[in-house]
Amino acid sequence: MATRAGSRKSRRPWNDRTRMKATWNGHVLAESDNIVTVEGNAYFPATALDPAAIRPSAQTSVCPWKGTAHYYSLEVGGKLNENAVWYYPEPKAAAAEIAGRVAFWKGVQVTS
């Protein structure tokens, strides 16, 4: 299914001013109304991320158009969710709008 530029599933970054919240294991990890959506993923400002819930990870992956993603693991309530947060410290030009932002997966619920 094709997507239109700027839609939630598009590669083109889409700014959304809807207040969104990321939660896991009953804990709010991030909350913001400054969201950039790319390929259906909500990218929160890194400053919105609760630093007490994240742990460093050595995991990386490569996206051909965004660049190299780095990861954080989550630790909340004694439970660990490895590599559940990703970010691009130096995104390629096509993904410049996600610099300084984080996104979630692996059971993290992102809701508006």
C-alpha cells in the first residue's frame, strides 16, 4: 500500500502536535506534544525521556536512509527491556528532523 508524503507511514518526517506518551511496565518513559512521526514511529525529544529508566546498550543497526541507530535498554520496576529505545546520533540529511529524538518498540506503548 502506497503512502502519501507526510502521512504516518511515510518516510518523510511529519510533525504532530498531539500530546503523546510512551509507557512500559506502568512507568511513563516520555511525554511530549513535540512529536516527529517517520514510518509510523513517534520520535520524542530526547529531553522528554526519563533518564532514570534507561541503560546504555552497545546495540546498533543501520537504516539505508536514516543512518546508524543506537539503542538504550529500559529498566523499570526491576524488569529489563533490552534495546527498546532507539535514536540516531548522526542521522543522514534525509532524516535530519529526528536528530536529538528517540523512538520506542518492544512492548512500549505509545498513546495520545
